[in-house]
Amino acid sequence: MCSMRRASCAVFNDAILIAMTGTPQIFVDPTTIMFLKLILALVLGGVIGTERAVLARQPAGTRTFALVSLAACLFILMSNYVDSAYLGVVNFQPLQLAAGVVTGIGFIGAGLIITRGETVHGITTAAGLWIATALGMAVGFGLYAVAVFSALLALIVFTGMWYIENRFKHWFDEHEAPAASSYMPQKHHSDILNG
């Protein structure tokens, strides 16, 4: 069926097998898979946040959405790890403690958010507090590499995404202003009659 060289044919057949069954024939380190999941969560949250910040002009923007998405992914990864690590241990449910921590930090984060008029302050700080909670829990459960990698991603969000989000806002403002100034409202018939 495959007229390519023998090695290329094997790779091609493995790709078809993965596409059909969803299971690869090669071993991938679970930590690498966790890293890729964290990156994907961060990127998807950042994309949604950029839309909210640039197009919808909402106070919660790229960094807030990226941090919340990253933290949520980290919480799920920890829960999967803890469930399998403590399987069979009687009367020990560490995820109940983790759920209490997440709930408590939600109240503290809500206290950090302040509204003044039409502006909201502290929402990214609250999201940062949430990711810091997730990092602390990851270290507590022994997911050291995942915690360090997530901390690096959070730092990238706090510093790099701020720059990118502001560039998008400036670009959008520059391109929106000429379109808005070229719009000339038509006179209403009562304006014409009144002079």
C-alpha cells in the first residue's frame, strides 16, 4: 500500500493508527503532556481575553483570562495526579482540602477587585492570586516540575502579555479612529427645516 521507503511507510502507518485509535505507539513523558496542556490552556485563555480587552473593551483582558485558564488547567492536572497517586489510601481525600483552599482564595480574590466608576481595578491581581494558590498546591502535592513551568508561564503572562495586549489596543485604536472620523451622520429632516 505504501510505495515510500520502509521507514517513511512505518511513520505513515503509525500516524494513521494514531488518527484512528487516538493512542500513539510511542511513549511520551507525562510531564511533557502536562506542559503542553498548560501551554494550550494559557494560549486559549489569552485569545479569549484579547478579544474581550480589544474588541469588547472589557476590564478583564488577555492576562486575566490567560491566568485563570492556566490556573484552572493546573487544578485539573493536580486532581488527576492526586487521584492516581493516592488511589487505595483509606480515609484520605486531599482533594477535599484543595477544594476548600480554592473556595477560600476565591473570597480573598473577590476582595481585591475594586470598582471606581466604570473602571475595575485588581482583577488581574486576583487572577494572579489564584494562580499562586494553584502553584502552592502543585508544590504541596509534589508536582515540582509542573509548578515551576506554570510559574514561568504566569510570569510570561504578567510581563509579555501586557505588552502584546497594549500593542493590540493601540493598533485597534489607530485603525478604528479613521473609520469613525469618516462617518458623517445624515441630517434629520427636522434639522433641514430648522436651518
